[in-house]
Amino acid sequence: MFGFLKKKVKDAVSKISTKVEEEVPTEEVEIEVPSIEDIDKEVAKEKKGLFKKVFKSKEEKEKIKTQNLIEKEKKLQKYDEKEGLFEKVRKTVATKKISEDKFEDLFWELELALLENNVAMEVIEKIKHDLKEKLTNKPIKKDQVANIVVNSLKETIEDLLSFDVVDIVEKAKEKKPYVICFLGINGSGKTTTIAKVAKMFIDNNLNVVMAASDTFRAAAIEQLEKHAQNLNVKMIKHEYGSDAAAVAYDAIEHAKAKGKDVVLIDTAGRLHSNKDLMAELKKIIKVGNPDMKIFVGESITGNDCVEQAKEFNDMVGIDGIILSKADIDEKGGAALSVAYVTNKPILYIGTGQGYDDLEKFDKDKIMKSLGL
């Protein structure tokens, strides 16, 4: 997962480091190195302050004395006697100072790697802003450039992926029936994802009813019905071309009457440009009043997935995101971008075609996949 992005970022960091070494002038900066006399004075001062206190026993005094000696040894070990600790009080360090103009040139290597992997421009700009603060107009040891870039990337991406994740299983246990409406375009894996979510609820001892509110796409009802049969779940359906909102309403009423715990509403895949289908979707949401609106997008489509999530969020509002096909996504742009751009959490990622192939979003797993 995300192997291509990992390689591209690693290559970009290496190129940045090499360019700094070859193209940015080396500067010599003097830093203060305390003399042995200064260290002795500091230790003596600390010791005097400690012994101003009233101690209960001679053993306690000896303990403090021993601690002082240990601290003194630690301080002495910080400085290399081979460089003339007793004689030298200043040290010259070779550094690089990267200007803002030079940074723009250097960042292009990383920006190109991120663009190639479908990372959204909003995310690239944040990565750039954070790195610029750490890398420009300050003396940097020439062998530390790569570490600074990697650590800045790590901090920024951790921030991008740090959001409060809603546990929909626990939410479903608090309200009955708990209604979830699934949104997304055709081919995104929405219907299969609904089946996976249903299986997850079943595994947690919750009863599920499905609503076949995609009355537009050919074979959509049969596809969902097949999953319902496999999982032994009740499905409410009408004829093709019928009112999709009415199907959602009937499913919710059935759940109330039969004491079902969860209602999962499938909807027709649509783009924002299809005004009729968007109007239908708004009606489903108005009638069904779902507790959760989940956008399902294909991780492998990168920026397209992010743009779709933005459009659905703008049109009807979404509460969470599920990324399908994340297991075969070598670029990772959608995973890094969609939550930040929409300000909505990634709830789960799809990792295969089986009903159990649905994982809770794990920030640490994503960071590990990126080599960070």
C-alpha cells in the first residue's frame, strides 16, 4: 500500500539533500562551548543551592553529593576533550543557510513527487508551508537537511491524519434504528462497501435492514439483493424508476416496526452535474433524516476521489468517508488529502472483496506504509 508514493518521496528527499550540498554555499558559524571552569562553577552553584535546604540525615546529604558528581560527569561527557576542552571555548560548525528563493527551487522536487501521487494542492501547500518554516533563513548543519525534511513531513502528515473518528457501531447501540445513507458515484465500490458494513454490524450482534434506494442504475437492486441474501439480511425494494426516498422511508418504518437496529440506505451513483439525481438525493436525506451520511470513494482514483467528496459535502454534507480499494492503492493521494480537504474523518478503508475486508482507519498504519 502506497509503495509508489513512498519511493517517490524518498527520492525527492535525497535530491533535495544533494542539491543543498552542491548548490547552497557553506557558512561557518561559531558556537559557544563552555570551558571546564564554567562547568565546575555551575555544578558548585547548584550544589550550594541544594545544601541550603535542611536534610533529615547524613545519608541524604551524601546522596545529593553523589547526584551532583553524576551530573558533573554527564556534562563533561558532552564535550570532546580531543578538541581541546581545556583551551577552547568556541567551536566552528559548517552550516547551510537556505534562502526563500532557493527553497522554492528545492521544494519542486518534493512537490512533483506529491503531484505524481495525486496529493491535493491544499495538502501540498500545507506541507510546503510547514517545511519552509523549518528550513529557510537559519543555519542548518549540512548533514541534517534530509532529517529535517523527513521529520517535517512526518509531523505534517500526522497532523493531516489526526481527526476524531466516529465509532458507528457504538453509535448504533445508542439509537434505534440508526440510519446510515451511503453516497458516491457509480463504480466506487459503494454497494459492496454497504455489504461489508452490514457484516460488521452483524458481527456486533446488531440487526440490519437494507434499503435499495438506487432505483436508477440497471441491476443495482439485484446487486444489493444478492448481498442481502448472502448475509441473511432483510432488504426493502421498489420497482426501477420509483421514488428512491419512498424506499428509504419504508425501510426505516420496517426497522421501527420489527425492532431492527440499523438501516443502510444505498443510493444511485451520481455526479453533481446531474441535477435530477442530486435533487433525488437531497429528497432521500430530507425524508430519511439519516444519522450518518458516508461518502464512499475509490482510493485509487486519487484527486478524483477528493473532488467527488468535496462536491457531495458541498451539496448535501457528509459525516464520514470510507475509501475502497485502499489495498491496491500505490499512490495514496486520496488517503492523505480527502479528510483534510473536506474536514471529515476517514472511518474505514476497504482492503479486498470479502465481507470482512474492511478495516478501521489507522493513522499509524498509513504512516508506516509511507515509511514515516
